[in-house]
Amino acid sequence: MLDLYPLARDKFIPQSVRSSLICRYIDFLHFSSNFAQKPDEEKLIPPQTLNFVGGGDFKNIGNEFFNHCLKYGNVQPDDRVLEVGCGIGRIALPFTKYLSKKGGYWGMDIVKEGIYFCQKMYSNKYPNFNFKVADVYNKAYYPEGRFQPHEYPFPYEDSFFDFIFLTSVFTHMYLKDVDHYLSEISRILKPGKKCLITYFILNSETDHNIQAKKSTLDFKYPIEGGWTTEELVPEAAIACEETIIRQMYQKYNLKIDEPILYGAWSGREQFVSFQDIIVATKVN
């Protein structure tokens, strides 16, 4: 198979050229998939060279969070679902078997190559699946973005969605950006409906586990509104104090569904996933 991807990741080539090469590679994948003798679902799984959303089995991890959405978010087949930070479609994939034609999936992300892949691969088979590049500046992934994260207006109408979820997004964002995103989530979420968001949450238990070296992540560098594991690249992993997070949810009329679903990252013996999960319901 033609593979432009190694060349497209050459740091000596301008970012715009690299992006164009990746998109041409995706065009080739889309063209060749029309002749591939394999199930439609498998055609939506990107080759490993395109997978920028982390390690682990692409399909299994997608299914894990899809099941969390159904179990904790009470997602119904006719719902309008938004994923902020949809990557390259890892969780969109299982939703193709669940959402009806009356419902729909919307995904947005700052990595335009991932959005391009989803637009090309989903568009014909699943017309109720929509993908958009979030016009948010990011030095590494989207340097041409017009908005800073704390200024970005989500491109959706008020009270449009029945369910909104974010996985491993706020774990890379500063508190002022998280605050703004929560305000936008509250604006576009219907009253009585839920959102599901993952975090690294700091409280007395995590503090104890970090000090005891039980945690897989060591949040030891203070930043504005939180802590990070990397002093020079804070966005690598950011944790926030639970009391501050709770205050933000209250400010934006998002009632946390108790208990918080704490994760395994800090060394807990009982957990739901690796990161902490907060499910909340929008109240009037």
C-alpha cells in the first residue's frame, strides 16, 4: 500500500505540507476501501500510522467508553450526541451501530487530519454522522486556529444536544480553558440531559497515593489552577482540585451525579476507568 505517512511526519517539512500529505494518504485509503473485501466497521478503523489518540486496542477502547456513555449517560438511539475531542473516530465507531436515523453524532477536534479521515470514511455510509475541525489554536496540532481555547464559541445552537462527552481532553487543558468549555457545554446541552467528562482529579486520597508512590502519574509542578507532571510541557497531563471542579459545575448549572467515578491512575484499588469520570445533569 502507498504510505506517505512517514514522510508526512518529517519535522523538516513545513507543517502545511505535512498535513496535505497526510490528507492525500487518507484519500488513497478512502479510494482503496471501496474495493476492500471487509466489513464496513473494519474500514473505519485507521491504520496504526494514522492513530494519534494513544495506545491500546483502538476498537476495544472505543467500545469501553461507548458503554460508559450508555450506562452512565443514559444515551438513547434517537439522541443527538456530541463528542468534543473526537480524534479519529475511536468512539464514533460503536455509535454507528446504535444511533438511529432520527438521532445523530457530531464530533469536533483540533487535529484536522483526524477530522478529514472521519469525513471521508463515514460520510457516505452514515449521513447522520458529522465531523468538524474546532477552530482552536494549538501550537503543535492546529497553529492556524483563530481562537484561544478560553474564547472559542462552540458552533452549535443552544440546547441542541441530548448528550455531550469528552475523553482525555480536560486532562490537557488549563483551568480557564476548562471553565470556558464547561460554559459552552452547558449552553448547548438540553435541560435534564447529561454530559460525561474525564479528568485527573486531586483530593486527599490522590494526594496520599501520590506521596506514597502508588500513582502512575506524579503531579508535582504547580500551574495556574492545577498541577502538571511536566514543567516544560504542562499540557502533557494536567490535574485539577476537586473542590474547584465542583464549583465550576455549580456555576454552569451542571449537577454532578454522585458519586464521581474515580479512576485507576492514582493507584486506587477500585475504579471504573484509568481517568476519573464526572457525569453531570444540566438543571434549569
